[in-house]
Amino acid sequence: MKISDLLALSYENLRRRKGRTALTVAGVVIGTFLIVIMVSLGIAVNVGFDEMLQSMGDLRKITVYGWGVNGSEVQLNDDAVAQMSKLDHVLVATPYYQPRYLSFNLVAGKNDRYQTGYVELYGIYPEALEMMQYELKSGSYLPEKGTVPSGNKPKVQVVVGEQLGYNFTDTKKKGENAYRWQGMTDAAGNELPPFVDILSDTMTLKSQGSEDDKQLVYQMDVLGVLLQDNEKGYETYGGVFMDLNVLKKLESDYMRMNNIKAETTNTYDQVVVMVDDIDNVEAVEEYINDELGFQTGGMSSWREQMQGQSQMLQLILGGLGAVSLFVAALSIVNTMSMSILERTREIGVMKVLGCGIGKIRTLFLLEASMIGLTGGLLGIGISYLVSFALNHFAPFLMMSGLGNILPMYGSKISVIPVWLSVGSVFFATLIGFVAGILPAGRAVKISALEAIRHE
């Protein structure tokens, strides 16, 4: 007997017992549906955590601090940064240097009418901006080798955040009229531009200090404007980037000009390491902690904690669904056992006609597996419909009493990935197969002569 014959015979046997087969399949459908939906709720929580963390910053970014693990003494200097840059899966490692002894304010307009109180200035390796996927709205990134300002009207090359112009205040106005902010409108509802156009207006950096301090004055040469990206941070809004070595030179000049003697600026408070993929962040961070000895921080540690919570939630919810599928397996065992009792004579005839024991066992295992497969396919189909409904009506559900029951941290309540669909159908089929082993074993043990005489 060919496998095709066995499949056809199995289907016919199930079809003849429509009522019993339908009820058994329904049990598998319910079990599969509950497992898929319950697990999908947990997966959605995990996805929501990632969405939340992504809005707070890039998950592939590791911040390395200038102190050691457990208080150990370490030096976060250029050599340490070079070591991190050579690690597998690291796209770039760069200091995010902010001067310790020098701060700038920014002025523009006639007689320095427009001013900022303080400028968020970052010194980084020039190639880091592009490698860290800071997107340009216009212009270009910093050149590979920064130009040290010189001459009577020295210029410093920078890349600035898109909304830097809104950081200026008008010193000739008072109250609210002295400020502009993003989204501010006039009486007619038209959006007001910032006081300073960062692309066309001349902006000057002036060092801040006491009245006796000498000033450093540089005209800003804006090479590029970063597209505002809240996931990247404030620097894309109003930060100013320049070449690390150029910024350190400016600070050194200021310290020498004002006779400031202090510790070397060859160490950094923090370094940012960009990894190529989220899945590789943990390994890179462990190496920096364990082998290089530096303390680190980043979104990945939060992500691990949240993933642990969501995995526990998935296990609990999936376990509830598994109970239903276990009950469905018992139903398959009962259905197949009843089928064997009703078909005892049929089994005897098959044996007398020379049908092998293996073929008989395969026949009943196929019937049980077909019940599991059918229930799994129907269960996953219903799961997709329910998942779609949950996500489509999510806002209404959150406003109703169900908002306290359904977990939702992101844009969706339920997420069913492909692996869950395929896995659930396979698992349902496997449950049917396993449930059919005992009844199939009983079928092959029936005596042919006794089976023929059976009424």
C-alpha cells in the first residue's frame, strides 16, 4: 500500500466520522489559538520595549565611562579607544569630548544682538558622524583631517544640529518676544523662523570666562546640518560637532592664554562605541567590561532586563495555552481509541489480506496527525484574525476596561512572527502524532481471527 493510498484512506476514515472528527479538531484549534495569541501578547510587549528604548537612543550604542569596573584604575585614552575600534562587530569608537576648562557661547547679528547662553560642543573623530549614521539634512560631514583655525579671522569647521537657530535669544527684546522655539506661530498661525539662519547668517563662537580672561573668538564655518532625530539625541537638535583634535587645540590655547594649569586632556570622560547589530552589543560590552576593565552603560542593559520580563510573561501565557492543547491531545487519544473499537473487523480484514503491521500503524498515526495538522492550520488562521482585530481596535481597548488586562507598551498588542506560525502548526501536528501512538499500538496488537469474528 502506497503512502498516497494511506493518506486517501486516512482522509476517508476521518470524513466518515464528521461529527467526532470536528469536535476533536475543535479542541486542537482552541489549544493552538490560545498558545499563539498568548505568546503573541508577550512578543508584542518585547517589541514595545524595543520601540520605547529606540525612541530614547540607538540600541547599538555603548557608552564607555572613564572609570573602571569595581573601582579599578583605568585610563580612557586614545590607546583604549583604538583597542575598542579593533573589536569585532564595532563600526566605530569615538570620544564624545566636551572641554573641561573652556566653554563657548554663540553670537550672531549686528553688535552680537542674538546670543546663546551656552553651546553644546562635541569633539569627535571626523569619520564617526557618518559611521554612527547621523543623517545630513544638507551639506557635508567633517573632513578626515580638521583644519586648525588661524589668521586674523579664524574659522572653525563644524556640523550643527538642525534647530540650532532656535537656541538664540534677542537681547534687544524682553519677555516672550526675546525667544523663538520650534513650532512657534504668529497671530495668523504662520510658523515663525528662528532669529538666526544657521546656513546664511554669520555665527561666532566666543569663549566664556571671567572679565579678566582673554577671549577666543572664531567664526563658525558650517559644513553640514544634521537632520533632527530624537532617537540620536539632543545633538541633532542644537549640538555642534567639530574635529576632536581641533577642539582640544582650542582648549589648550585658552588654557595657555589664561595661565590655566591643570591635568592633561589626553583622557576622556566617555567614549561611544557603535556596534553593527543589536545582537552583538552584549558580546562587545562584556569584552569592554571584562577584558579592558571599563564601566559601560547603554540601552542594551535595559533591553536585557525588559526581555527577561517579557520572556517570563511569554512562558506564563504560553503555558496557559499549552494546557488547552494538552486537553486536545487527550481528546485525540480518546477519538482514535473509539475509532479502533469501531473498526476492529476492518483491521482484521486488512491483516488477513496481507497488510503489514507497519502500514496499519502508519494509517492510524496519519489520521491522528491529520487531526493535529488541520487544527493547527485553523488555529493559526483564527489567531491572525484575532491579532489583527486586537491591533486595529487597540486605542479603543486601551480606553476600555481591557486596558488594565492586555499588556501594551508599543504600537501593537499582538505580534505573530513567521516562526510562531510555522512552529505552532508543526507542534499541533506533533501533538496529534504523539497522541496517536498509543491507539496505533493497540490497533496492531489486535488478533486477525478475533477481529474478523468481532461484531
